[in-house]
Amino acid sequence: MGLFDFLTYDIAIDLGTANTLIIHNDKVVVDAPSIVALDRTTNAILAIGHEAMQMHGKTHENIRTVRPLKDGVIADFVASEHMIREMIKSIPALKNNWFAPSLRMVICIPSGITEVEKRAVRDSAEHANAKEVYLIHEPMAAAIGIGVDVLEPKGNMIIDIGGGTTEIAVLALGGIVCDKSIKVAGDVFTNDIAYYMRTQHNLFVGDRTAELIKINVGAALETLASPPDDMSVQGRDLISGKPKQVDISYKEIARALDKSLTRIEDAVMEALSLTPPELSADIYNSGIYMAGGGSLLRGLDQRISTKTDLPVYVAEDPLRAVVRGTGIALKNLEKYRTLLMR
């Protein structure tokens, strides 16, 4: 152990399109939306996370809200760097420090990421005072977080539906054997709902309202065993321009999301068709695991199960499965060193 090892803090980051989560000392210390509010004239940061989310869609011309990540990768380098730095500063253990400690980070990234995008993540972390940066693929982190032993010679299939991308991967022996990454996930579902409200009800709703509809009455099937109650939605009437309210049922949302969900089903089938036969036999016995916020969509596990004829299991806390797995990999660096990229 080095002389200054006690000054190094280990943190695991799930840098997501919709939410950023940070684990320190086995605890989730930051869980906030990946959004930044900026002053247009000075480019100063006004708010990040929950505070910026409340401003989203309600700003005047001097304030803009930016989501620095798009499709799981950094789209706005400066905003993402500020966001990472501010979120790290808000970790309770680092708040009282007189000086900036050096950080050892494990950050998870989509499996379909390019070298340039990897570099952007690494640079952002280094600018936020990281001395050592390791990267881990999201499906791998999700599998570790669910409790799957990814190092054994056994095939496991994982579907991670995040905000920007859906990652489908078959894992064995600590590596990804075949994977499929598509840019159809939570954000696309939200856009589908907003489009449906415009075309079917002549009601113009913002992203935040569409997101609430998805959470409250979102469904993947038109027949559910325990359906949610109808939801009253307020927005602007496209014809008269007046504010109005309509009631929405889960069946309508299932119809609105049908096309996007079919694309996810097709990607799952494609990944299964690329799987070597020995691993297919393992998946037949163990089923498919689902993680990420998108897997909370009512009836989605049944829909994928019907399509693949395989049992589908949703992680017990799907939103945090990826960051939990990242935290476990950080804690057992020696064990999982083969999965991590420097």
C-alpha cells in the first residue's frame, strides 16, 4: 500500500443518457438526471441534476438546459465534464475535504461504443481529477449487478434497456461473445408517446409530461393482469391553442410503443441467431435477464418471453443493476481485471 493511498477515493459511475449514478463505499451516493442548466450569455453552470430537470422545458431565452449524453455517449463534452465534476463534488465523503483527492474510477460504457467515444469518456473523467480510469461494458456490469457469475464457462444473455440505447449481449468466460446495440430505448419511447398524443389527441405535451405518461401508464401489451389506472394529461390543444386535458389508458400507450418494441424484439432475435450452439443451450436453461429503466415497462418481459419462447427475468432493482455491477467490479479489481479497459 502506497503512502498516499488513503487520499485516493474509489468511485463507480454509471454515466447514463437519462440518469447518472455514482457508488462510493458500496453505497449509491448520487442518483440524479443527466442534465445541466446553463446561462446562455456567460455559459456558467446554473444547476445540474434534479434542479436542472425542474427547469427543463420551462426556461426563458437566457437559460438553456442541455443533456450532455445522447444514445449513451458524450455529445456535449464541456457540459458533461462540468456535470461529472459537480456530481463528484456532491458526494458526502468528499464535501468536507480541504483539497481535491485523487480518484480511481470505473465507468460503464455501451458495448457498441467507438474508440473516439471511449476517449471522450476517459478525457472527461481525467479532467474531473481521476488518476486511474477503467471502463466496463454496460451489459457486463448489468450481469455482475444482477448476480450472474460472468467468469464461468456458461452462456448468459442480458438485455439492458437504458435511456439512449438497448444493449443485448451474450456473455461467457468474462467476455462478450455476441452483442447487438440499438438506439431504441427510453428516450425513443418518450418521443413515441409525445407523437401519439399529437396525432391522436391533438395535444402537444413536453418531454417531462411524456416521461410521466410512460412511468404511470406505460405498457408493452394491451392486456395486462393488473392494469394501471387511466391518467389525466394536460397540454396545449394544437387546434385552438388553449390548455386542455385528456384521459389516457395503458392500451393506448401499448399501441404507441408497438413499433419501437418490435425493433427491440427483432434485435433480441438477431443476437440469439448469432449465438454459438453451446451457449444457446445454456441460455435455453437459464433464460434471459433484463436490466435498465426500460425493463420496468409493464408486460415487456412477457412480450419478449412470448417472442423468444424463453423465460425472462427482470432484475430486482433494474435502474441500479448497472451501477451496482460497476461498484462490484471496482471493489474486486483483481478478479475482474480482464473485463476492464484501461
